[in-house]
Amino acid sequence: MAAVFLITLYEYSPLFHISVVSLCFLVTAAVVLGWFGFDVPVILRSSDTEIALPTPEKQMVHVSNPLTLELGLNPASVTDGASLKPWCLEPCILSCFWGCDIIALQAALQKHQHGLRLSTPEQFQRALHLRYHHCQTFFVRREDSREYHTRIPSDQGITDFGPMPRYCYPLVAVLMLAEGEAMDTYNIEAHVTVIHVPDDKYNLSARVLFQYLLTLQGNMYELKPLFMSADSWMLSGAPDPDTSNTQSKPKEEEDPCAEQRPVDEEEAKDEEEWEEEEEKEEEGGGLSEGSERDCVVCQNAAVNRVLLPCRHTCVCDGCVSHFQHCPICRAFVFESFALTPGAACG
């Protein structure tokens, strides 16, 4: 009965012909697009296609950056100012521009790409055409870890930068090497950081919006953070266990009650077992640290690949060729690069 109905519908209904032809066209188009690497729904794409297409390799340019800048620990506001913590391998100059015009800053960065030198605070001020409310300059010594506090003078009476949308950045911090020889050695001209500072009309917490690195050849690189699957100790180094132990000992010695309190045998055994477990974890590197270094796919090799444009760092060199989509956010992967090119080549 059903077969008779379908045959009758096929012979006398033009709508049936249109729907069948449209369905065949959609399936064929999805298969063709998936074959050539376009992003199509997963249900219409074969897994063999993803494995056959390797992720393109991006050629990276390694630049040694002696300048870094981050926000201080103190709360920031337009009225009270902001604390900045630079870290420089060479003596440098920190210039803070409050209320910097957005168009003027973008124009200055574009002029740098066309050959304009921005190696001194005076040159940067002329490139901005003095379109800012206040400028404050600090001299930062080599490997100085102090925080520098900058603020707008109270006599200017500036408590906010107007309603949204705004035409100026609250704070633009520019780091420049103070010595010309160091500038030629590192090939770095300036490190520009755009910072949002909260005020009465826009109470968003203070944060770094953009960071740009300017080179002597007129190149400009936008610095972006990588979304690592491991902790930051891989980049900055793990804390020394001896230091933490020495800091905790004076607290125990200062407590007179701890010396006079009797200790049970069971508590003493528990403490000994706990200390033995800590020593084993320190010798073996810790289970959590080892697992966080591993690739999220094979859980065996070390993470060494950055996927673009999502910037997730979660797979190893062996697994990156088997994916066209990021395992974390499922974004399409256009290209990737290795954190350690030597290990990738090996």
C-alpha cells in the first residue's frame, strides 16, 4: 500500500520531484565542500576526510622581547590612578598617556609601519599630535620589579572619559629602551600596551586590552595570550619547595601552644605518612603536573602545538595532523605552529 502511494505521488506530484532533487543537491554540495576542506556540518562529513587533510604549518618569526608590562596588584581607577609593573632586561623609559585618542594612536602605529621612527617618548608624542589629556614618564632600571603608580593630576578635574562609545583609551603605556645599543641588539623599538581603567560611568575592572610590539624594520606584532592546557609554571618555572618550607617554619616556632600540646601516636603516624607522600610527589614531579603537560588527545606526548585562530595550545606534534577542528572549542583550524621548533623537527 505504501509502495503504491509513493509511486502515485512520484508520477503525479511535481512537489515530490522538487524535494528529491533539492535533497540530492544539498547532500552532493555538502560532500564536495567537505572534500575540499570547507567547514560543513559534522553529520555530513566523513572522518576519513579530516585525517587525509593535514593542518597547514605556519612559519613563525622568533623575536626576543626584553620588555613586558602587566597591571599591578593595587586597584585602579581614573581618579586614584593605576599601578603598572614593567619588567625590562635593559634600562627603559615608561611613558603613560591618559585619555589617548583612538584615531591618533592607530594613525601613529600605521605611520610606524611606513617608516616613522617611534624610539623616543618625544617622537611618540609628536606622532600622537598631543591628542591626550596627560603624559607621565618614568625611568625603569634593569630587572626592576617595582610597581610604578601613574595618575591624572587632580587639578585637571577628570573623573571619567565620557559616555559610551568613547573616542579615547583610558591609558596607553609605552615602554622604550633607553639605550640605542640595546635597541639595535634586540631589534625592538617600542612595546605599546592599551589598558582599560574603570571610572564612574564605565565600571569595568581594569585589564589589558591590546599589546603591540614595534620593531626597527617597521613591523608591528600584536601580542596575544595563548590558551595553555598546562599551568603557567611551565613558562615561568615552578616555585622552589625549599623557599616555601623556610617561610612556614618561623610560624611554627612562634606558636608556643604548638610546642606544649601533647601529640598522639596516631597523629604522629599520620604526619609522617603525609610527609613521605609529599617527598614522593616532589621527587616524581607530581601527578597533576605530569597530566597537565600531556596532550589532551593521546595523553602521552607533551603539548607543543598552537592552533590558529583560536590559539588553544592543547595537542602534540603527532596528533595535530589528525584534526581540522580544535578539540577544545571545535573551531576550524586554519594553521598551527610549534612552541619548540627543535622538538617538532625531531
